[in-house]
Amino acid sequence: MHDMSSIMTDSATIGVVISLIMYGFGVWLRDKTRIDAFNPLLISIVSVIAFLELFRVDYSEFEKSGKYLSYLLTPATVALAIPLYKQLNLLKKHFAAILIGVMSGVLTSMGSVLLLAMLFGLDHKSYVTLLPKSITTSIGMGISQQYGGCVSITAAVIIITGIVGNMIAVVWCRLLRIKSPIARGLAVGTASHAIGTAKAMAMGEVEGAMSSLAIVVSGLLTVILASFFVMLY
């Protein structure tokens, strides 16, 4: 156990290697079983936690050598503009409908948190922590910090929201008989940000482009509306 902790401390990249191996295992498991519940990100998170517990490795030691993966988050998010650019004409044609659709999703997301906070008697800090659950991590954590929420829990909730959206996107669209690729993409992106967008891209090129757009628009709208919703509870 002590040897593994020493390796984690001495190596500059072992955290990245372990993370990639666990994610690769998640991809293999999903492809092998064809079960959406075996989301690669979820499997990798659970596997890394199990690894750290098994070898008694402090997360702070793991994070020192695994933090480099975080640097790829920004360019990966920016790269989502590529499929959006390819569907630029579609965006111009349906601009009003797209804007109204995303606005509806943002209001539903934040409104549902407000309703649940009232029903379960959450304190203001918990309410603010959950408020930006459906937008991309960097923006959501900033909102949580600005209004006094718990940033680490906000990050966890955002990841969970994305994983759930990724897992049920296809089934949910089929259940509600949503056939328009534009509507499907906007719904997935607005509800489950970048993690959901990965599933939207698998659903189709238009879905992926619209989901990428929804990430940006929903993030901006949430920033604008957050101050209003914070005052409501």
C-alpha cells in the first residue's frame, strides 16, 4: 500500500495513466454489453475511487499527477464549435425556435431546483449549490462560488446530471416521440451539457451541432438568470 502511495507521489503522470485505463475499461464494458447504463465516465469514476480506496492513496496525491487531464477540458469544449459551424445554415433558419427552446430548458432546470428546495426545505447554500446543475462545469462552479454555494458539490452534481442525461437521452427522446434532430440535440445539450453532447453526437451530426449550441446558450442564460433565481429563495 505504501509503495503505491510512493509511486503516486513520485510520478508526474501516473494519475493520467490510471484515469485513461479506467476510462478505456468503461468504453470496453459499454461496447461489450451494449448497455447505456455502463457509461464510460461513470465506470471510470467508480473504478478510480475503488482504486484509491484499495491502495489507500490520498486523493490529493492522485490529483497532483492526474490534474493534467483537466487542461484538455477547454480545447475539447472549444472543439464543439466544429459541428456547429457545419450546421450554420440550419442555425440561421431556426434561430427563434432554437433560442426559445433553450430558454425553456434553462427555466425548467432552474425552476425545478427552486421547487425542490421549497419542497424539501433546503437552506440557501444548498439551493445555490444545485442551481447551476445543468450547465458546463466551469460556468456552473463560477456561479456556485459567486453566490455562496459549495463548489465541489456543484461540480459533482453537474457531472452526475451529465452522466444521467447521456444514459437516458435516446430512450427519453424515443419515449416522448421526439423525432426532430434539432429538438433532440437542443434537449440533450440544455439538460446535460458536454457529457450529454457526446451522446448527441452519436445520435447524429445535427443533434451534435444543436447540442453544442445549447451548451453555450444555456450557460449564458443561466449566468444572466442566476441572480434573479438566487433572490427567490
